[in-house]
Amino acid sequence: MTNYPLTNISPKAKIGKNVTIEPFTTIYGDVEIGDNTWIGSNVVIMDGARIGSGCKIFPGAIISAESQDLKYNGEYTQTIIGDNTTIREYVTIHKGTIDKKVTKIGNNCLLMSYVHVAHDCQIGNNVIIANLVQLAGHVSIDDWVIIEGTAAVQQFVHIGQHAFIAGGSLVRKNVPPYVKAAREPLSYVGVNTIGLRRRGFNDQQIINVEDIYRVIYVQNSNMTTALNVADLELPKSDEKEVVLDFIRNSTKGIMRGLS
């Protein structure tokens, strides 16, 4: 193994090729780190961590610490972080519990300074979570979500793909795909049109999304009626299926519409 001066690295840790580990970092034994990853100083990577290739982990981050869930009883769990993900200063990520057995963060994500990711969170690919966002346990975040700074997400909340959450939001209900969410209580404030265009959605796809949410949040106050209208009257599209499936499977309920 490469010599990393002034570090505390267990000889049992599996470290890939071309990995840089700065001084005063501690890496436990049950840890795997992929090729070409950079780890700054004063980082602690604890048992159960599986970190992909090409990642950047900045000073002060703590990864795969034991859960703060009082039901956690020392069962074997993990934290999995995908390739090319950046974890900025003082981020804390706790490993899973018996619920999912893993806390997972996907590929190409950015977690900015002081983000907290609690046990059993499941975060998709290409997700951006800004400074000081706090994720409670069991939160699910789908691909391409952006959460602005100082937001707090309640346990078991599900945030759909391509959603945008405004800074300072308190997220207590599920947030459907493709939308912008803001205000207090958290509400639908439109379709994330700019984000969708940046990710290659064409005009017709965006119109499909706008039509769906016009039925759900503008024309109907009863969600059951709105879903039936959207299902029967709007043309078939991939976007419609994604939205309707998300809402129908949202046992926690979805955020409110504009009032």
C-alpha cells in the first residue's frame, strides 16, 4: 500500500490506484476506496464505507458513522458513495440501520459544506445538495434533484426526479418530479422548466409536464379526481406515467398546491 504520511489508515482498508490521502485523516479497516479519489485532511471514514472512483472528499468530512437512530443496535450496515461524487467540508453521512442496511449516494453528486445525510437515505445520481441542508433518516431523493441551502427534509420524505427545492424550505411532504417547490408550508410554485431544458428535455416533454400539473395543482382541488382526469384526458407520455406513479405511491402525501 502507498505510504500516506501523518495519516491513520488501517492495513485492512482497500484503497485503489492513484488515491491521494492528506495528513491527519483516519480510515477504518472495513473501508473500500476507488481509484483516483482525493481525500483531504482531517477526514474520518469509518467501517462500512464504500467509496467510488474519482471522488473528492474535503477536510472535516465524516463518512459512515453509526446511526443516531436509537433503534440502531450495532447491526452490520454500510454507506455507499458512487463515482465522481464531491463531498465538501464537514459533511456528515451516517450508515444505514436494519431498515435498508445502507445509506446510498449515487454518481456525480455534490454535497456542499455542512450537509447532514442521516441513516438509510437513498440519494440518486447527479444530485446537488447545497450548504447546511439536513436530511433526516429514510429520505429518498431521485436523480437530478437540486436542494438549495439550509433546507430541512423530514424522515421518510421522497423527492422526485428533476425537482428543485428552494433555500430554507421545510420539506414535510413528498415532492413530485419535475417541479419547483418553495414557500411555507412547502408548495408547488411551477414546473422546473429551466432545469429540464438544461438536461435535454424538448418542448413537447415540457408541455406534457405543464399539462399534468395544471390538472393536478390548478384545475382540481381533489387529488383523486385530478389523477383520474390526468389519466383519462391527457395524452400518453413517459412524463405523465412518472408523475402519476409517483403520486399514487406517495403514502406520506404530496406537498400542497398554490393557494
